[in-house]
Amino acid sequence: MAGRPRVGVVGVVIWPCLPDDGRHSLEEQLHRAMQATLADAGLGTEDLEGIVVASNDQYDGRAISIMMASAPLGGVDRDILSTPSAGEHAFVLGALRIASGQFRTQLVVSWSPTEASSIPEAQRLAADPYFHRRLPLDELAAAALQANVLEHAVPGAGALAEQVLASGRRNGARAFPDLVQAEVPRGGPSRWPLRHDMVPPPVTGVVALMLADEAFIAERGLGPVAWISGLGWATEPAFLGDRDLATAPALSAAAAQAYGEAGVTDARAAFDLAEVSDVTPYQALIALEGLGLASRSEWQARLAEFAPDGRLPVNLSGGIAALNPVYCTGLIRIAEVANQLRGRAVRHQKQGARRGLAHAASGPAMQYQTVVVLDAGAGRTAA
Amino acid sequence: MTGRVGIIGIGQSNFRARRDDASYPDLVREAVALAMNDAKLDFDEIEAVVYSLSPDAMVGIGNAERLGVDAVGARNKRFLRINTGGATGISSVATAWTHVAAGACDVVITAGADKVGECGDSQTVLNKIWDPMYERSLPLGTINMLAMSAVRYMHKYGMTQEDMARVVVKNRRHASKNPHAHLRKETTIEEVMASRMISWPVKLFDCCPQSSGGAAMILASERWIKARGLDAVWITGLAHSSETYYMGDRMGRGYTADHADAHALRASFRKAYAMAGIKDPRREVDVAELYAPFSNTEFHAIEAAGLAGLGESPAMLRDGAFALGCDAGAVVNPSGGVLCTNAIAVTAMSRIAEAALQVWGRAGERQVKGARLGIANGNGGDHQFFGTMVVEA
């Protein structure tokens, strides 16, 4: 987006596990998230020029769930759009809308409720009705097929996945001690080779980010800011049989877009931290390769680099291995990196982080891939 | 932004009640192929895809955009889906515009399809757009929602059922000249008045059909278009604005918006006009493709677009305004409009496509002579989300 207004993240709210206290409707939760995000940015409702939301109608139990969200998020008399394909797509569109010069600010919001009687049943409705739906195929089953393919392609991948899982839980327990336990009893088989303990149960979550253009940020003296230096997104086809699930070509494409924009030539040396989407620990391994951080032949030797005290900490938040608000996990990865660069990550803050990498994946076996390069302060132009 | 964004390719199905010959992805592919042929492009030149799909339940597949990835040639490319209900089509074109205006891409396709005619009963699906605790159980549907708007408009401005029928007669006549339209048979005021009552005062002929088909449009940067010496229609204004969600907020004592009018649509047009530099729409607009799925709503759409004063449009229509061949002012819905074709996911995209074809001079028998400036809009949710656009030759 060269030559266009630079876009920064100036407000963030991450509520990765809302208590179901029965006292607050989703509308009230969204309104509170909007107010908290504006407060974090030091802005008021009058500063809101546009909104992009992302939600899943099947999880929400509504045919067009943006309708309910519009008023609580300040959408009345404003420009509000929705990207139901993925939570992180709302971030993409919010950033583009500012870069286009049409808007100075955008509120980006995604949420994931747990009231649906069965989230897997809701997911099965997304399988094509003629071939896959009757299998039945939900997202956990797709992730298990992917894990199986990876174990076949990379001997020892299962053991590496166990290490990644344990690391994620430890990080999660440090970041969210009230919500996440470092030690979880080994569970029984879920969808082979996955076990029940490998994927946390769905929780209700809300995530919101306030974006603004450089001139507005300067004019209002906003900060701290995480600048969007690179943005990439791409998709795989829907049919799992059309894909090699052990690889992620769409992720490579998205990374190439984002890195090209940010001037990243060596991903291994470019970042101070990263957040990757890891519905299963196998997906974290695939992400490391797709992002150019570690090829599969290097996983064993280089996993230590991605520990909290390593050269490139990955998922200091614990990732999805720790908390799983199903639909908005991708956008949370971006919000986590933004908060790190803004110095607002509290317990899991990496001191002095200047450049971060966010990876978000959604859909069956990581169909949608999004990569964001974020910079603290004035940003950098090249790795 | 730097430089304009132009429309360089358009594809529309010939919409029908059913398309048993084509699966949902087939319909998307059909529209994409038509647009690609129209623009004479190769898929390698498409850098991003904006997928246009309103409620999943219409096609019976959750997140059905995933199944459309190959149909739109999006594999390993930028791809996202938009849903603002009935406004989805125009919101998708606006999002494609945003991709180009932001400098992320030079060439973007937006595409989608719907099988409303094969969904069983669209009103059962659409009832699920309302809040499950309060308004869903009334039961609300989009027909009785806008029938209440008709009652209010009648009360405020004196519209009659014959005035509504006159809109149907005009649009059916227009649709008879449009090979893409679903309902192409001309009708009379008497036939409309004699058609079955659905929700007073809305009768069967006052309602849009449930259509199946697809649409696609290709947008590109001015720099890219000029480098290749291509012809284009330029998007010079665009905006969205929204109303409240709860119908109870638009009725009774203390309402926040009058259900007779379309104040958020008016606000949206005002913003789009400001961007396009339009100061007097009555004088400057040649053709308008306005989203009106029920005959009565075309009146408040015309007024929100600034083509008539509040409550004035029924009398203007009686006097011959808004029809193909009229003496002065904009022609409204020369395609036949939503009243004659409604494949919800792409209906609002067809509004822009038709306005663009008009100012391009490529509208065939339905061409408005000398059209240079067109406007379009899309309405979504429970008459909640309003997208507007200005296109110029």
C-alpha cells in the first residue's frame, strides 16, 4: 500500500474468555468492548468513522449477525460492513478502508459465542452437502486429517507437536493464570491422532481493535501505536482432497505479500516475537514453515528459539493451545502482537519488542491465511 | 487515494426461478466467466477476490464462500467475503473499490450467486435475521416489515395501492427489455390490484420474485486501465449508512427513525454525492438503479436519492416521470429493478452493473438515451444497511 496513508493500531481489547454469568447479553458485551477499545485509544464515539465486524451466523444463531451488532458498536448512522469469512478479514478490510483515504478511523470487532447447542454441528453445515457433510466433517476432523498427513510426511512430527503444545500451555498459564493451567491431564482420543487435551474447549470471546491513519494519530497525539507495515491474505480451495494438507501454499503467498510490503527479506531475523494460529500444535509447525521461520527439517533443532526466552518467542499469549474462542482466534493473534508492540501485554510482555509478526488462520485445516507485520513507534522499513 | 477506480468487466446470469442445471458454485463460475470474457482478462491478472454472499441459509451451506474459492479462481490469492444482507452486492463492489483505492491491488473481481428460488422459503430464512428474544416471534418477515413502511407512507403522503401498482407496471415494462431479468412479462394496474394479498397493502405483484443466478464485476486502477488502453466506467462516489436494528425503534411513540422514509439511505446518498461532487441530483443524475424489493419502497428510495421531495414521487410517477422515454429527470430502474429480479447475494451488485452498463452505452433495448451519470443503491438487513454508489462514463 505504498504511497497510501499509514495505518496504526491505537486501541486493543482482548477478552479471550468471557464468563457466562447470565447477566450480560452479547449486545451488552459488544458495547462494553467498543467502549473499552475507544478508551484504550483515548478516543470517543464521535471519533468513530467506520466499523468492520466479523462473526459466524451459525454460531450466533442469526441469519445476518452484523444486524444485532450494529447498534452496540455505534453502527447506527455510520458505515458498517462485515466479513463473515474470518475474524482477521475484518482487520484486513479495516486497514484497507483507512489506506484508501476514505476513512481516518475504523473499529474492528470479532466475537465467538458458545450458546450453540453444538459447535461441531454448526461447522458440519459448512461442508459441501453432497460429498463431505455426511462424513461428518467438522473443523476438528479437518485438523485431525491435517495432523495425520503431517505425521506421515514428517517422521517425528507427533513428538514435536507435544513439545509445542506443552510450550503453549506454559505460556498461556503465565499470560492468563486465572484461566489456563500449565498441566492438563492427558486425554483420550478425540479425532485421531488428536487427543481431547490437545484442543481446548470453546470459550466465549470478544476482540476489538481501533485503527487510525497517521495524520489522525499525530493530530490527536495518540499512542502507543503499532503500525501496520505489511499485510497479506490468501485462501486455499475448500475441498480437502484438492490440497496437500501438510503444506500451506496460501500462507506462503500471504507471507510473501506482507513481507514484500514491509521490506522483510529474512523472516528469521526480522521479528522480535510472533503469534501464530494453532488450533492444533501441528498447525503451529506448519505455520512456522509457511512463514519462513523454520523449515520442517529444522523444527527439531530450532524449537528452543521460539520459547519465551528464545530469540523469537512464539505465542507468548499461549495461543489457541491455551484459550480457544473459536471464531475470533485469528484476530486475537493480531491483537496480541499489536499489544506487545504497544507495551500493553502485561504479564506476557516482551520488553523492547519493536517488530512483530501475526499469523491468523481460519476455516477447515487453515483454509484462510493472513499475515500481518506490525512495528512499534516509528517503525522500520527493512529487516 | 491516488487515481480513480474503474469498472472494466461485468457478468450477469439470466436470472430464473430455478437453476437445476447448475450447482451453487456453478452459478458463481457462470458469472465470473461472463465478466472475465467481458473484460478479456486472464485469471493470472486477477489479484484479489471479494466474495458476495448474504445469508448462508439461502444456499443451505454454512460459510458457502469457501466452496466458491475455485469458482472465482481465488486459490492462493487474496480473498474475503462480505455480508450486509441485501446490500451485500454493493458492499462487495465497495470493498473491491477499497482494495484498489488502498493500493493493495490493481485488478480485483467481486462475484457471487444465490439460489433464492430453490431455498424452500426465503421468508422463513429471513425471519431468522431478527432478535430471537423479542421480534422474531411476531413473526416478522421482510414483506410485513416493509408493508408497515407502506402503511406509514400512505398515512404521511397519501400514496394509494394504485400508485404502488404503477411502479410494478413501469418496472415490468422495463424488465421486458432486459434479457437478464427474471420477471419479464408486462402487466397492468388491474392485474396488480387483482393479485393475491400478501401483507396489506402489499400484494403478490408488489413483491419481488425469488431468483437464482450470479453476478460478477471486475474493477481496476486508473493507472492499470490507461496503461492497457481499456475502456471503463468510473466509480466517483460511494458510501454506506445504517439504521437501527429493532423495528420497534422505528414505530410508535418516540421512534428514532420514521419507517415511511429511508433516512439512512438519504444520508448514504448525501455522502456519495459529496464524494462525486453532485450538488443537484434531479438535474445531474440520468439513470438510477434503486434497490426496491417491494413497489412501495421505490418511492422512498427515489426521495432519499434526492430525485423527488418527500412524498412527491407517487404524483411524479403518475405524471410519467421515472419511466424509459420520460421527458425529463432520471429514469428509475430501467432494468426492471429488484421488483423483477432478486437473487439476494448479488441483487445490489446488479444495481451497479446495470447503472454502469447504462453510462457505458451498453444497455441494449433498455438503454437510457445519452446517460452519462448513474446512481445505484443496495439495502440490507431489516432495511438497516444502505450502500450507495455513483458511476460516470
